[in-house]
Amino acid sequence: MKRYPFIFVTVAILVLAGAVLLPRSAASTSRAQAVYVQELEARLTALEAAAGVPSGIAYQGYLTDAGGTPLNGEHTLSFHIYDAQLDGTQKWQETHTGVAVNDGYFSVMLGQSTSTPSLPLVFSEPERWLEVRVGGVGGTPLPRQPFAAVPYALSVPAQGCRVVATVSQTIPHGGVHALEFDTAIHNVGSCWSSDEPTRLYAPVSGYYMAGGTFSLAGAHVDVEGLLSVSIRRWRGADQTHIQFNQARATIGAHSGVSVATGMFYMEAGDSIDVLAYQNLGAPKNTHVEDNPSFWQHTVNGWLVKVGN
């Protein structure tokens, strides 16, 4: 008889529109099946399709054998969504064979096969539970994980935007500079336009995660001073600084980074800009990473609605 390894998994979902997945305790796992669940390192992330509406979920996990040694090789896993923690009706199922496991880590994309119904349609009702089976459909089931809220991010793109700057810009010494963005990574509801490169607009009223970050290019000699980021909210002609972060930094061979973020209420049509400041003795250029696989974007701004 094939003996299944221990599997240590924790699951969570990235909040794009109010969705979360809560981990469950390992206590209810059957010892007779020699399969155990422990909260460790994995995540369930809503992904955006090219059209702006996500069609899949990236599931990442970590597998070890009974002695705690990370597994390698190929394994079969099946994923099932139910409408109840115990028994209930299966709403969706998908099996992945030949899942590559390297030093214990694996990653699969759920919802990319021809399984029906399509994954977004599974969440037409709020109570949904994920069950993972080691060894395929007939394999050993792990305790189900609850979706604490319907993952609307699978069917409704998040209102708002995330933008980046791909060209270096100059931050004056002792002066405030509104960061200019040139590329939208996510943009729903006309949140950002190249016509106003410094402004991010709230498409609808609600609470938003608002923030920004910049990185200064390294210097040939160590220079010490202050870096700060301020998030400024505009309501018509009125302006309010709603978030501020400042730190003393030494800029040497490596760049220095400053970040500010928070959650704030925005009326439809309100906007933010991201203000950068430095007093390192002379104007400094923002860093542009020439190795995207290492550090993709170093000047960012975001305004993304929380909830639906």
C-alpha cells in the first residue's frame, strides 16, 4: 500500500475585493490516514485575466515526508469545492497530475482546465469549502478550508488602480516632488490616466488602500539624510495629507526606499497623489531596476477599493 507523506499547508487569499480564506486546525486530521495538516506556508491568490476578470486561483504549498524532509518529484493532487464543512454537495473538482515538487514547494493554477462549472460561477453563494486530496480523486482528503467570504475577486475586478514609473525622475533636495507614473498594472474605473500622471482617482465611494513608494538610486559615497513619502488626498480644490512616513537613511552603493500606505475613505471623484521628499544634499534620481526578475518596480502608487 502506498504511504502518503505528511503535508503541511496553510491557505489564504489575497484581498482584492474583500475575499479571505481562513486556515483550519490540524486537530481533526485522521492519524490512521497518516496525513496531517499544519498551518505553514501557502497562499490562495485571486489572479486577473487579460480582460481584467480573474479566471483562476494560484495555489502554492509545501510538502514534507513523515520525518519532515521536503519532498521532490511529481505528485497527484485533486482539489474539491463543497458547500459545507462536512458532507454537503461538491460544487467543483479538478485534478492535477505530475505536480512538480522542488524542495517541498509546489504551485498549481486552479480553474485553468475544462472543469465545469467555471471557477467564478462556483461562488454564487457565500459558503464554500476547499478540500485537497493527496493522490488524486480517490486519495486521502485533508480537512476542508473555509472561504470566509465569497471571493468576489474571481468575478469582479477590484475598483481602483496600481501604477508604476519605469523612467527615472529627479527628487529635488529639500523639496517635495509628486511622483509621476507612466504604466498601469491594474486600472478599473478610469482610476489613472497618462493625461494626469500624478493623480489616482477613486471611481466610486468607499474605503481604499492608498499608498506609494519610491527608491533612490545608489550613490558612489555614503550620504545620510531623510526620506519621506506623503499621501495627499484631493477633494475638489481641497487637499489633506492622509498618510506620512519618514525615515533617516544612509544612501551608499545600494538604493534607499521609503513607503507609506493606509486605508482611507474616499468619495467618488476624490484623488490622491504621492509626494516624495529627500534632503541628502543634492537632487537625487529615482532608481530604475535593470533586472526585473529581481526587483520589478521601484516607484509605485496604488488606490484599490476594499470590499465590494
